[in-house]
Amino acid sequence: MAATNSDAAESGETPERNSILSVPVQVSVRLGRRRMRISQLLRLGPSDVVDLERMVGEPVDLFVNDRLVARGELVVVDGRLGLTIVELMPQASRGREPLGPGPGE
């Protein structure tokens, strides 16, 4: 049976909301970062380790369209990495985190 306009209104779905829900967004998780010179980067080999500024167990950052929206913990589900969200950023501060290295990094 097809949904009627009144059914859609009762469920909170509107044509405007449905069109927004179909917009693709880029979701990325930042595990950490490191500032290095090109000369250091060129010396990296297959078994080298690049230290990141985060410690094991610290929350990682979740970005949507390059805006910080949450922090979470990495999990493994069926052999694949996933993210459990542990903190949502307040709406007013979302997107105010710098994407690149900060001053002095």
C-alpha cells in the first residue's frame, strides 16, 4: 500500500526532509596527525612507523564534510573497523576545529 501525504506528515517525513536525507556527505575519521618535513616523508619505508599525537584508547575525531561533529572509539565488527560515537560536539562549535596542523605544529 502506498503512503499518503497524511501518513508521511504523521511520521515526520516531508518532501523537504526527504530531499535533504538523500544528499550525499563525506564522512571521515581522523586517527591522528603528524607534522613532518618532506625529507622525512621521502625516507619512509614499508616497515617504518609514523607516530601520531594520540595515544591508544583516546577518542578519534569524526568529520562530516570536513567539519568536526563527534568523537568516538574504534571498534572491530565482523573483521571491519567501525566507530562508536561517545561524544557529539555542541552544534555551536561544530566545524570550528582546524583541519590542518595548528600553530607551532
